[in-house]
Amino acid sequence: MYLGRPYIGKVIADVAMEMGIRYVAHGCTGKGNDQVRIEMAIRSIMPDAEILGPVRDNNFSRDYEIEYLRSRNIDLSFTKENSYSIDQNLWGRSICAGILEDISVTPPEEVYEWTRSIDECPEDAEEIEIEFASGVPVRLNNKTLRPLSIIEKLNEIGGTHGIGRIDHIEDRLVGIKSREIYEAPAALILIRAHQALEALTLSRSSLDFKRLVEDEYARLIYLGDWFSLHHMNLLAYLQNNQVVVDGVIRLKLHKGNCIVIGRRSDLALYQKTLATYGEESEFDQRAAAQFIKFLGMESSIQSKIQKLNFDKRLSENP
């Protein structure tokens, strides 16, 4: 999907260059974002490539594709009644088309494979702990694992508790809206935990600016501009920004809910002796009065000098 397509494009370009050819092809339709992401990757690596898209270029329908495959004894379990378009990788599954094109219809349980329905989830909640080092997950429930293994295990654990189902309307790059169903248990859990740890370890200014950067990063990845210098520049900032994001987040998983219930970090900017309202507080509350006075200085000056004039104009021109 977002991450998989650029990689597919890179592999296509790498093989073509290794074989010494400049013609490449893919099976994307002309409606999806996958064509954009694959071709953006190919053209970034292999600028002179001639790209063919038989399904898109001939305006073939999904029904035609199914019949074409059947006539050549290729069975991908598609039918006209069950013609979902499904993409899957480590990070998640996406499902669209078929009955889902009727946006008033509740997605049938058959479209889900990784996640249980709420009715089938365990009655008891499960608590887990995820440890991060420089923003990267390194331990799950006190066991050191590769990030790959952590994602695989969280997909299983989260799916058992019905976590990771997303039903939304997407604005595709070609200008049409599409209904997409996603299953991404590990992604949702890791993002929730990572954001909680960032809130604990990053300064307010860092958090504010990172939100701007991550929005731009997400836009760039959505467009498929993975191999651009712009991506490398953003990535360099994010890698440096995450150096202090070390710590452990405890979460409760229960019937589709993923709730942060505990945090700890040696690099936490939270200081109980400053935040507490108890007698042991080290925060001198008296300093707040002057702070607020200086913070509001600009508004006070403007009110004295300009507000009367502004109110007069407003009354004259209601």
C-alpha cells in the first residue's frame, strides 16, 4: 500500500536495469493510487523507463479481468459476487470494491481476516508493555525482539481484541472518493504508544513542529514520492528528533479499544515535584502572576490604544 508500492516500483526498476531493458509493466487500474506510487518510484530510479499498464490503458473492468483469468485457468478466488480488491503486507490489509462500493452497507465479517468482531473478542482485557529506543520498538512484554517480530505479534494480539479496523472514505489522487476498509492492529497500537511516549519525552516546541513535519511526511508518502530528496530531508529531521524518545508504554487492549494506562522513561520531561499540587511542590506559584502579565502585554497595549477606535468603527458600520 503506501509503503509497499514504492518498494514494488523499486524492484521493477532494479530488475529492468539489471536486464538492460527500459520497458516495464504493471497491472494497476487507472482509478487507484497504486499506479501513481509504483510509477513515481520507477521514474525516480529509472527516468527513461517506458511504463505499460494494460488494464488501465485498455480501460478493462474488474469483471473482464476475472473472466480473462478464468479463461486461462487462473483462479484467484474472485467472483462477480465476491470481487473485493485486497492488498496486504506486514503493516496492514486494505479492502475495497464489491459490496463495499455501496457506502450505506455495513462491511460483512467476511472482509476481515486479521481482526475479530467485538462480539467475538475476549471478555477480559489484556495489558501489554512496549519499550522504545530512539523511537523504535525494541521490546514487547519485557522480551527483546526485532521490530519485525514485534509488528507480527502485535497484529496477532491486537486482532484478537478487535483492534485495528478502519472504515473510511478516502480522497484518491485521481480526484474520486473511495470507500476503504483497513485492518492494521499493530500499526494502531504502535502509533498510540509512540505518541504517548513522545508526549512524555519531547518538548512542546518539538511536538508542535513534529506535527507539521509528520503531516508533510504523510502527504509525501501518500503521493508516492519516497525516493525524492525532500523525503530524505524530512527523514533526517525525524531521525534526529527521535533520539530522546526512549521509554516504556503500558496499554490495555479490550474489545476494540487500545488505551494507554502507564508510562515511564529515564528521559521524561515530566517532573512530579513541579506538577504536584501537594505540599512537596517545588513550583513557586507566585511567579505565575508576572508571567501572565508579560504574556498578555501585547493584548493589553492593543486594547488601550486601538480597541476604542475599533468599537467606534464597528458601531458606525454594523
